[in-house]
Amino acid sequence: MASNKNALIRYKTIDQCLRNTMRRWTLNDLIETCSDVLYEYEGKDVYISKRTIQLDIQQMRSDKLGYNAPIEVYERKYYRYTEDGYSIKNIPVTDNDIKIMNESIQVLRQFKDFSLFKEMDGVLQRLEDSVYASKSNRVIIHLDKNEQLKRLEYIDPIYKAIQQKKVLKITYKSFKAKQASNMFIHPQLLKEFNNRWFLLAIHQHKHLTLALDRISNILIDKTTEYIDLQINGDSYYKDVIGVTVSNSRAERIQFKVDKQNAPYVITKPFHHSQRTIKETHDGVIFNIWVQINFELERMILGFGDSIEVLKPEKLRVRIKNKLEKANNHYN
């Protein structure tokens, strides 16, 4: 159990003791009671020193945790609350707390279209009632989302299938396919990128990335044993931009952004591996370590004439060819 969690348990225990005015509490009494409670949580003896409880009382008295507990020592031996009915559980909510909670509620409300958040609606309503939600319903934090995105209703069944380790039979039609086909998949991970949702799954022992808006039907397959690769999203996607992961190794991508647009790339990096290599009179040179994929190319092309790929040569040639082809459209 984490030490900070132990501290919270001790605060709560001390509070319960001091609320019991039918007994007089010495420092040793508080130590013994806290030890008993922690033993119930951990199933083993936890050593608590006098210094620990003294510091706990000092923390509870202070404003650091917002308690400002009125704890006094009387007869040089016993501890008590000087205010009748006081408890750290009864800390009042400040105007600033209400303001922050209201803003958080409004942000959460923007996820209302996602089926995964439907059950939150009642919770949010109770929060609004509890914190005196603002009379103004104007949302001043706007999250970008694709209102035309289809198949969001599949997020819940896929999410539950991953949790419950279930194989799915889906009907899927890629952009390149002439017609939809059925396939049995082992869902592993849901990922959102660029306002679209994707599913990483195992199909015929291979990794497959599927766009949710290309799925037309989902059924649970109860006969096939589920393959769980316990994929960690942070590790799996650490060497790519977007969702396209290949068997190739990450490599150094070096590019130069002109002086006018370099600040945008500095403040919003292409990738977490991005490093500034050199500043020149007309721009900034950057390095990133990623796999070359479709999303990387799209990002580079999105900067138009303000970016130049320097390395590797194969990516430089591919971008050059795409730009030449695009230029031919205007000739």
C-alpha cells in the first residue's frame, strides 16, 4: 500500500477518534488505533512512530490539505477537537472548487455522443445539482470531434469484448475492398487518432488495424479461444505517428521547417522523440525517430512548401514525387 494512502487512512482514523468525545485520546491511543486499522487493510503489522502521528496532526491542523482541523492538546496529554461536530469529512466546498467542477462538467458533457459515456449522464446531472451549476450553459472549452463519424455505437461492445476476452465475428469493408467480408478477430486495443476510432486486433495470428467506421456488424464468437497479447498502447505505438505500425524499425527522420512555421513545430512536436538539431538563418532542423508510414507522409505534406525532408533519402524522394504529382494537377 502506498505511503500516501496510509497517510489518508491515518487522517481518517484520527478524525474518527477525535469525534468520539466519550473517550479521552492520548498520543499512544491514536498510534494504537491507527496501527489496528492499518493491520486490517494490509494484513500485517505496520510500525507507526510518535513522530508520524505528530506530523499527521500537524498536517490536519494546517491549510495544506484544506482541513484546518481545530485540534488541541489539553492537560498536556490528551487530544480533542475544540469545535463540536467537526470532522475532516465536512470540509466546505469553496467558490473556486465549484467553478473548477463546473468547468470540468462542461468539458465532460462534450463526450455525450460516445456510447461509452452515456452512463455518465446521470452522474454529471447529480454533479451539476450538487455544485450549483452555472446558469450559463455556454461551453467555453470546445473539443474538436467528427460529428459525422459512424459506428461509435461499436465502442461499447468492443470495449467489453476486450475486457471480457471475447473473440468477435465482424463484417468489415476496407476502402480498397469491392465488398465486405466476415472475419474472426481477437480485439486488443481501441485507439483514437485524428478524430477517428481504430481497433487493433489479431486476425489469423497477425496484427490488424481496423477503422470502426468500416465495420458494419459485430457478433460475439463463443466457440473460439481468445488470444490475449496484453498489448500496452504506449509501447506499441511509441515509434509511430498515427495508427499504422509495421515490422520495420524506427529510423531517424530529419527535416527542416522554415522560420515562420518552426515555432508551431516546436510547441506541437511531430512526435515525442522530436529534437531540435540546428537553427539556421531561414529555419530550424529537427530529428524524430519513427517508422515511415502513411500518417507521417500526410503530416509532412500538410506543411506544404514550409518543410523539407533532409533524411532519409528514400522518404525525401517519396515526398518529392508526391509534390511533383500534386503540382501536375495545376498545370
